[in-house]
Amino acid sequence: MNSKVKNTIIISGILVFIILVGGLFNYVYLKGKINDREKKIKELKLYQLDTEALTQQLNYLRKRVAQLDSILANRKYNVPYKLPQSSFYDFVNQITYSFSPYSYVNIEYDKTEEGNPLSVHFYNLSGTAEFNDLNHLIYAIEESKLLKKISGLEMSNNVKVDEDGMPHYLVTFKFRVAVYFSNDDRFYVKDFVENKLEPNPIYDIFYPLIRNEIPPNKEGLLDVQNAKLLALVPEGAFLADASGNTFLLWEGDKVYLGYLTNINYEANEVSFVLNKGGIIETVTLKLDKETKKSK
């Protein structure tokens, strides 16, 4: 075989190799990349909108969000989003700000239980308070817009006597509070209006019906027990106490432990109703005999 034929065969082999390599590159390697690029172009075209269409879509979504927020806001309770532990301390401080100086509340953080969809912060509350203050605190926790619940309530009576000898009938309490929150904001309303947290007045079940403590006469009122009826005048009744102090009173006027309830000009007498530690007495003072009797 001469050199010319050999060269022809070699060149032909090189051309065949180049053609094979070029074909593999174009139809195997590049085809995959082209297909991938075409797929991405199609995906981008699906979301290709003009400015007007995007604005209309944004307005629709805003309207929908406002509708959903109004529905959540109208609910009596909401679940907050990622609630910090300190928020409950702030809540209790706001509620107890106007409480009596004889009322105080201790707050102890216990633990946090993560859950799906709701998580819970637990707190232990204890202290001593006037009954109305305690009722206000319990009502505010239970009726708060952000969901809270009380459990394990314990109460007992407590009497504190101040420097003036005035007894204050208090309640020693202890209970547990669960404060709910979520790591999902679908339950949450950003701008919410708090529920009414002021309870209606209720009867103090811890206030004793009969008491050993009698409040002192700090106002300097007439002490009917040692008083005398001096005269009946058109303006009312003229009386004097054991110390010689004189008082001009009319029906409905306040005296120590009670009120003047009746002036009887025909019988020359006046009547009082006194509350002696829960025991109600009617005391009558007569002008002619200058004595008093109890009914």
C-alpha cells in the first residue's frame, strides 16, 4: 500500500472521528442543556405578567387579607404569634396598676410546652388581694382577647388590720395560668381591640356576716350608744354625745356605725339603725325620758 492510500485512510478516519465527536456534542451534550433552558423559559413565561396585571393581583390579595383579618378580629379570642414570656408580666402589671395598696400579685414563670398548632406558656400566680381586685384579675385573664386560661384556683380568707385599727378582709389566692400562642401567624390579628376587662360587681363571699372588729370612729360622728336627745327643732334633732359634743342631725344623716332613720315629733323621739359588726340594731332616743332602748 503506497503512502497516498495510507494518508487518505488516515484523513478519512480523522474526519469520521470528528463527525462522531461533533454529533455526540451537539445531539447528546448540548441537547440536554438546550432542553433545560427551554424548560426554564417556559416556567418564566407562565409568571410573566405586565405591571397592570400585577397591580390588580396585589389589590385583590390586599382585599382578601383585610377580609380574613376582619373575620379573626371579630372573634372573641385570638391566638398571638410567637408570644414572648415577658408579655404576660406586662399584662398583669397593667391590670393590677389601680388595685388597692393591700393587694399584691406574685408571678412565677413555670415552663413552655411546644405544640402543633398551639404552644403554651405556663405561669403560677399567688398573693393576697381584696376580693374585688382578685375578681377583676381573674376576669381580665379569662376574658382577654389573647387566649389565656386559669386552672387550679385556691382561695382562703385573710384579715389585715391597719394602723388606725380598721380591719381589711382580704383573700389569699394561688392559681395557674396557661397563655396560648402559635408559631404560625394564620391565627393572629396584628391590630386587635382588647375585650372589656372590667367585671360587673359581685358579692364578696369572704366578707364575714358577723365581725368581732368594729371600725374606729375616725370621722368624729355621733356615737348613739352614749348620746342624749336634747331637743327637736324644725331643722331636725339636736343631740349630744358622752363628751358633751352637740350635733344637729336630720333623717338620713350618718352617725357612728349607722344612720338616723326617723324623727317622730309627736312621740318626741328619734330612731337610728346601727350595724355592729354585722348585727343590726334599732336604737331609739326619747326626749321626755332622756333614755334609750333597743328593739
